[in-house]
Amino acid sequence: MAKNTSIIVKCAGGATAQLLALSNAIYLSIKLNRPFKIKYYPYSTGTYWPFAIKELLEENELVEEGNTRGLEINGLKSGEFIADFPLRRKGLSYERFLQVIHKLHLNNTLNRLRGEVVIGGKRKNLEKVGFKTLVVSGNFVPLIENRVFANLSNRFTKANLPNPFNTHDKKADVVIHYRLGDMRKMPSRDPKMGGHGVVDPLTFRKILELENIDVNSIAVKLVSDEPGIAVKVLKDVGISAISEEEKASIWQDLQTISSAKIFIGSLSQFSFFGATICAFNGGKPYLPSKVYGSGNLVEDLNIGLFNYFEYNYLQPNHYLFQNI
């Protein structure tokens, strides 16, 4: 493969899923001495997410948006659950055809034929990308790599965005990222679990107690897509939390996380990315050890600076899931 042949990096999801894709693309570009191009699919997760990292890319690093076949879009808002997503309809569709191929394990053969490596949330798969690879697709993994962070930091500075990679003099004692939003509004993935998987706030409290933090004498800093609801749910278990009065941008939220002495995340790509910067800046991040009770994120992510904890999730009868 010629060194000037670009690796096509296919990504989907919200802003931090895109940031993870960019960080993986930079890592591979440095490792293989090849350029990359980002191809973004705004609807393929079943939730609409606009492209958020254009300012961080050079003009020649972006190709056209990818389409989701059979989907008509009418004024969707960022983070909106797509009820008419092809996989949620009855009958045949191109997306369902791809799902069948995946279930029959034929996708691995097809990927090899077209020179594609699927990362699948595992660092070991990222290392499989080589000189013959043409395409790389998600789920992308968090990285703590000096050269990657230096590259990203330069991009943030050039784009005139709040730069989470800059070391902060002011440190927050504890920051919690409580992912709600579409996670509580989407259909349940498990009969014993409410929504798509919302962390039981008692999990956050247990981690604070593990760190010998007196929840009665400290107000933690909160980052959330629904801060008003998150403050109330945390208060239910005795955690006092404060959030920005005005809705902060994702870049400002990442700066908040990067300044934490202790960061407690959710099962979210935003938490994973934030945790890498927190650890890089000398903080102590906590993340789930498993994906909703299965798998092994300790092994999959292979980042020794992360601290892992067994998370529990809210049940369907919790008031968070009522009258959505």
C-alpha cells in the first residue's frame, strides 16, 4: 500500500464518538505514516447526531457523509431517537440484511475482502490495522498517547475551541458524568433494566465511599446531558451535585472532566474520552468494568491508568422512565 493512500475511517455517534474516531485515526496515521479521511454516518446508530468535529479537521481529511438507506429525515434534533429507523420497522430493509449477515458471521469474510478492520471496542483490533488496510470502522477505543494528544491539542488551539488538553491550575475534587438523555428514553435492552442503561446513583456513592469521601460534606461537580434531572437523582442517594447554570458546550464539559482529581463516568464514549484526558492530567478516573454486566472492559481497553468498578443500573420501575 502506497504511503499516500488514505485510510478511510468510518464513524457514527455523538461528538465524543467522533473524537474517539479522530484520535484513533491520528494514532494510525502516525503509526503507519499514512493520511486519513473521516467518513461520518449521522443516523446509523438509530439516534441522530450531527457532525461536530469539522473544525478539528483539515480540509482534505473529510469525505462526504454516509447515508442510511431507507431512512427519510425530517427536521431531527441532535440526540433525537429515530423511531422510524429501518431496523425498527417490520419487513425487509438494507439495514436488516446487514444485521442478518452479521448474525451469520459472514461480515468478517466481507470485511477481509474489502480491506476493512472493525475495531469493535477492543484495543487489540486497533493494532491489527496494517499497511494493507483500506477502511477502519468503530466502535473506536480510548487512547492515552502523548503524540496523539499533542496533535489533538494543536487542533483544538487552531480551531479556537476550549482545549481540554491544557493543564489547569484550578482542580475540581470530584466530577461525575451522569449520562441520561437518549439512554433513558430509548427502549429497554433488558427486562431487568430501565431504558438503554442508566447508572444506579448508588454506584456513584459507593465509589465516593471507596475513596473515603464524605458525601455529607462535599458537593461534587456534575456533567450531564440532563443536569436538572441528574441533580435530583443524585440527591435521592445523598449526593449533593452542582452543574453549570447555563448549558455548557461539550468542549467546556471535557475541560471540567480534565481538571478532576477524581472522575466517575458512565458507560458512555464521552466518559471514556474524558477519562483519558483526566488520567493524562494526573486525575483518577473510574469507569465500568463491564458492558451492562458482560464482557471485560479492563481487557478490551487495556489502559492501566483507568480504575474499574462493577456498575449497577436502574430498574424499569424507577420514576426516571415514567412519562417520557
